[in-house]
Amino acid sequence: MIDESPKAGRLGAAILAIASVGLTLAVGQIATISKLVPWYESLTKPSFSPPNWVFAPVWSTLYLLMTVAIWRVLCLPRGTQGRRSAVILFFAQLCLNAAWSWMFFGGESPSLGMINIVPQAVLVFLATAVFLRLDRLAGFCLLPLLVWITFAGVLNYEVWRLNN
């Protein structure tokens, strides 16, 4: 349940949520866009790899859901048990999210992507579990991210395997 705190507190939480998730999206895109063609295009990909156009709407939806999720958790009273852990887990996975683009695309390295995506998936799982306990809607907002990161991990592994 969201705290009945003053509007200024909820607004500050919204600004932090939007800015941090938006910054992650922007940082990731800087590393990704210039590497889609020719580098990523030239890689051998598994048969289940989605076409490139799928990634933008999926990630846009996931970033929107992440923004809602962290906003709801940030709006909980500061003393709420588990809130601090939830915030730390969320921002840690967000940092790995941005770093993955630089490791995989920027570094042109599926190997570096694998080094990142495994702990990232663990952090998303843990964040989702804690969010679900604190605020069901916030937790449900992270479930699609957990599914996608798991899929992305399998895809990253297959790209690595097929190109080594």
C-alpha cells in the first residue's frame, strides 16, 4: 500500500524513479544504437532470436513498469521493513542493466554480456521477491522484467556459443 505521505514526497519519488530509469535507458541506448549494424547484425543468432524491431517496444514497456515499481516502493514509509533492501536491489540491477549494453554491445562481447546478465538476473529475482512482499503491484510490475531477463540470458548464452 502506498504511503499517505505528502504530495511532495510522492512527487520526489516519481522524479527519482523517472530520472533513474530514464538515465539507464539513455545510457544503454548510447552503447547499443551504433552497434546494431553492422556488428550485431553480423552475429549468428539462434532460431528463437526475436527480430530487432521487437526489442524497442519490449524494453520501453519494461522500463515503464520498472518506473512504476520503484516509485511505489519509494512511496512506502522509510521505516518499512524491507524497503531499504528493495531499493538497493532495484538500483543494483538497474546499474547492471545499463552496464550490460556497454559490455555486450559497446564491448562487442557476448562473453562480457554473460558475465553481467547472470548476476543481473539474480538481482532482478531478489528485487521482485522483496517488492512482492512490500507492495504486490510493484512486484507484479517487475515480473515481466524477470521473465525477459531470463530469456535474454538464454539468448545471450546462445549468441556467445554460436559465435565462439
